[in-house]
Amino acid sequence: MMAMLFACRVIEGRTEFECVPAKLKAQVAEIIINDFALPEIVPTEFGGTLTADAE
């Protein structure tokens, strides 16, 4: 439930992915990639396509 909340906040731009609690980052990344099909906003270390130089 908290992971979905953070995923929605990241997608809306209200929270940066870096600000997501460490324990939830993997779950949030999975939700963003699989449920919302937005791998471009998830860092590569969590399975997305966002690179450090793209920020």
C-alpha cells in the first residue's frame, strides 16, 4: 500500500525517486515499471532506464 502511494507520488512529480524510503524503493520501482509502464523515471539500479547523467 505504501509502495503504491510512493509510486503515484513519483509519477505525479510530487516526490523524487531518491526520496523514497530505502525499504520501499524496489517495490516502488516494480510498480512504476510494471503497472504504469514508465521505466524512464526509475534508475537503472532498480531496473529502469534513468541514468545518473539524465537527471
